[in-house]
Amino acid sequence: MPARPPAAPRKAPTNLPADDDLLRETIFGETPPGPAQRNVRLLIERNRRDPGLDGATADARPIRSVGIVGAGMMGAAVAAVHVRGNVPVVLTDADESVLAGVPRQIVAELAGEVPCDVPCDVPCDVPGGEGRRLVAEMVRTTADHAALGQCDLVIESIVENLAAKQGLYAALQPHLGDETLLASNTSTIPIGRLAARLARPERFCGIHFFHPVRRRPLVEIVRGPATSDRTVATAVAHAKGLDKMPIVVDDGPGFLVNRLLLPYLGEAFELLLEGAAIETIERAAIDFGMAKGPLQLADEIGLDTVLQGGIVLRDAFADRIAPSPLLIGMLKARRLGCKSGAGFFRYADGPGQPGGQARTVDPIVGQMIGRWARTPRRHTAGSVAARLLLPMVLEATRILAEGKVRDPRDIDLAVLFGLGFPAARGGLLWWADTLGLRRILELLDSLDDLGLRAQPTRFLEEMAREDRRFYHTPSRATSEGPAGGPP
């Protein structure tokens, strides 16, 4: 989802530094490994201690059983995480044929039989027989919503559509207990909009798991306008009980991770239309240390899902985001990514789950790019990496200026454990501090002709003028910023 056609530039457009060796050194230059790795450890430890609330106390309600509505791939994966955490699950779906296959899906998740190439420390070695026993004892599948009445928490995981979700909530409400918490696994739709017709919006929040659920430790706990402190505290404690890393995010389109992800993916789509090769884009991201290139990541997420998320953000930020014609064209051609067997890459194993599939660049994509190609720009590894990463930094400054997170460290935890940002760089904002904010402004100046999406924010300009660092930026709740910072 790239930006709309660029606004009139503030000055004559320039290219990134002609000396690509200098640019490469700036972007790819080594981040001090000791301090960066120490920062990652501190982020993890801080998250373990963080109750999710600042300046308020609320007792978390114990969650002894969980209902999950939606028996698709994500619903089954969320159910498997709960089974592994010894939490009984009631799983419902309107399609009884889908429900019939869910126990097998959950057993496969527990055994690690579902392909996945995201490394982590979570074991996926539950033997098939043991997995079947656990599922038989702990998972109940039914098409009857009334079975959710005894659950302490109900998580909705259906299609990403506002009307469909609100219709489901209307059907669920009569069956929920007086103390039951309701949550949505939505990745982009604002919680306030979802809660508009709820009788008890204070007991509603977002609990957004990331795919693949068993290996992505991050969980976004999204606080809506009416969400109570106790609901937040309960959701945070529950996620930690599942060995996840919860971060609390204030409501808004795309929440935190997807607001940072879409600029990254959007610039990759734009670069293709400007003549950059798929291999160049992917290699630049991987050489920087990203877990995978943006186009492979888009294929794994699903190009239809990327477009849906982009539309939500377009509706909120129309001045800098609009649908990519290339992305729309690929969807019309039914190229959805891994799930359809073809997206930016073609997958040798055909349609299926991401991970472990042999992939090759498909010449057909080059033909499709040609339909919407723009005036070519000169692209190198350094210029591509700058285009991918700097808009993420800008979006992070907008998120901080809006107060969507309680501390800059939440952003770094999110990119490290939700987006595969390299731990060797310490985090997005840690890396920005190592470059220096004045240097980042210089690099953005050379992208001036891209319009609003590359225009420095006032927040960033003020920080650079005062020679401040993100890791010395006061958090929302205290007058003191995070301790330490890049040298």
C-alpha cells in the first residue's frame, strides 16, 4: 500500500547519495553488537515485569477457560497455543465441516507438522498420540454459541470485516457470562468501532496474535476507548501465561505492528514499479538482517490480507496511503501468495502454508509490473534499504507523537518479535539512534520527491534539533526516559 502520487516537493528532487559505498556504510554499517544485544535482553526483561498499566492498579481476573469463534487456520493455531498452556478451549464455527477438521489441525500445530520457518525457542515436539489425547481432553468443538457461556474469555477470529464481526457479537452477547471478557484477534480494525454496539464495551479489547502463532511471541493488547484497566490487566496476564510477550497499544487503525509493516511493504511495491528487481529488494532487506524480504513476507501474509489492511489504513491516512495498482492487479489474477501457490514468487509445492516451500521468481510478475511501470530510478542495495527502512522510522515517530504506545521500547519489542527486525540492530529506534537523527533527516531530504510519506515529522525534526535520542525520550507515564541508549 504505497502513498498517493507525491505532493509537490519542498525543493528540487534529489537522488540518494551518488556514492553508494557511503550510503551502504550508513545503512548497513555494523551496529555495536554487545550494546544492541544487551538492549534486546533488557526489552525482554522489561516486558516480563510490565503489567500493562501505568499509574493504575487493577487485579487481573484468572482465565480458566477460553472460547474461540472461528475455526480457520488462525483459530486453530490460537487454540493450540492454549492447549499447550493447559487452558481448556471451546471452539465454535458456523461451518460444521470446518469444525470436523479442527482437532487434526490442532494436533498438527502441537507436533510442529504445520510448515513454519520462523525460528524460536518454543518446542513443537508433542508426539501425535499425546497431542490427540490433549485435544480430546481440552478442546470442545461445537456450532452452538451457547457453549461459550461458561468461558472466562472469548476470542473472535473470523473474517476481517467490520459488519461480520459486529453481527457475530450481537449473536454472542446473550450467551456470555456477566464477567466474561470478549476480545477480537483483528489485525487492523479499530476496537472502538468494533465495540460500538456492545452492551459491555469495558470488557472488550483486542488480543492480536501473529502468524505463525506458535512461533511469534508478540501479542498486541489493544485498548479501546471504553476498555477498563481490569480488562487490560487480565489480557496482559493471560498472554504472559501463554509464554507470549504482550504490548499494550492504544486504539487506532492498524494498531502498532501493521502501521509499521505497511510502509515497509508499500515501498517494496513502489520500488518494483520504479524498476528495482525483486532479487535486489529481497537481498537488501536480508543483508540488513531482516528475517526475510518484504515480498516474501507479503506472500506469506497473503496479498489479499495485505490489501485489506492497507484499505483500513488508507481510510485513516489518505494523504499518504493508497492501494498499489500492482497489488490490486495481482489479486484480480488470483495471485494471493503462498495460500494460492503464486504471488510475487511461485511455490513449487503449490497452494499451502508458508515455510519450507521452494520458491522462484515468476516471470509473469515482471509482465504485470510492466503494466504500471513508472519512470525508472537508479536503485542500489543502499538506496533500496533506505527506502524500506526510513518510512518505518517516520511511522514510529507518528505513533509516538500520537501517544499510541506507552514507551519507545514498545516499538522496538514489536518490530523485533512481530516483524523479524534483526536483533543484531537492537530494534528500529535503537538502530535510528545509532545512525543519529540528524543523519536520518539528511537521508530523508534526498527522498523529498516521494512526497508526504518521506517528509520528516515535526516530532523527528524537534528531536534532531535538540540532539535527543529515542532511548532518552520520556515515556507517557514518567518524566524519565528509558535508561541507556546507543553509544
